[in-house]
Amino acid sequence: MSYKFLGVLPNSPGDESPTVWLHEPSGDLLIQSYKATDEEVQGCQKAGSVPGHSTDVPGHETIIRLPKEMLRFIPRIEGEGEANSDDA
């Protein structure tokens, strides 16, 4: 099996279920979630990106809104974030 279920938004109705899966061979995440509104997309574009990188969203990409409760299902890379652990 090359996909692993990681989690679903707790208490979400059956027809509205933000979900996270892991593609095990690549380590990529597949996320089903709420489509960002036009206002949210414009907010992301206004916030910008790295210099020289467009904030336009190509047709083969999209922006989703992931509820914060879903962050617990996102795997952490070993050692990531440890440098800032004393800043909290």
C-alpha cells in the first residue's frame, strides 16, 4: 500500500471531511480540505512570497484552508523546529 490515512477533522459531518493522507514512497501529503475563498486567495497574494516568485495560482494548483485542528495529523520531520523550542 503506498498511501496511509493520517487523520480526519474530528466531529466533521460525513460529507464535509477534511482529511490528510501520506504517500509513503515520496513522503508527500495529500490533503482534502476546504477550498480557499477568493478573499483568502487575495489575502495570500497580498502577503506575498519569496522575491521573484509569482503569487498567481496556476490552473494545476489550488489554495486550500486547513483547519488548525488538522495540524496534529501533519507528520514532523525529525529535528525540525528544535532550534526554536526554547523560544516558546
